[in-house]
Amino acid sequence: MQVPSVMGLLEARESAARVRVEELRAETDRVRAELAEAEVVLERRVVALAELAEALVAGAVPQEGPAGTGSGRGEGARGRVGGPRVA
């Protein structure tokens, strides 16, 4: 029975460690890319929520206009939130 050399064992362990490091680097690259995509989605959601809050606050303030036109919360308020209406 042949006894493996210490040098051979250490080289095998080093090789296995190198393989593991490369696997983890690849995984890190994938996770970083996924994180960047998730951050973009989060930023869009934050902006959308802020814009909605602004629109709701703006719609809650009565609009000045001719007497008897209402509080400004009807069709006109929805048009402001969603932009101009196109027929």
C-alpha cells in the first residue's frame, strides 16, 4: 500500500480550494447582477410611490375656478394624475 505524500495531499487541497474560489466568484457576479436589478426595481417603486403621494395631495386641494365647479376631485383630478385625457 502506497502512502500519499504530504506534498501531493496539499496540492490536491489547494486545487480544490481554487475550484471553490472560482465557483464563489461566479456566484458573486451573479448575485451582484441580480442585486443591481432589484435595486433598480426598488428605486422605481420608491419614485412611483412618491409621485402617487404628490398627486393625491395635489388632488385633495380644491381647485380655484368659476363658482359651482365643484371641489376639483372629479374628472379633472383624475386627468391630472394620469395626464391629459386623449379622445
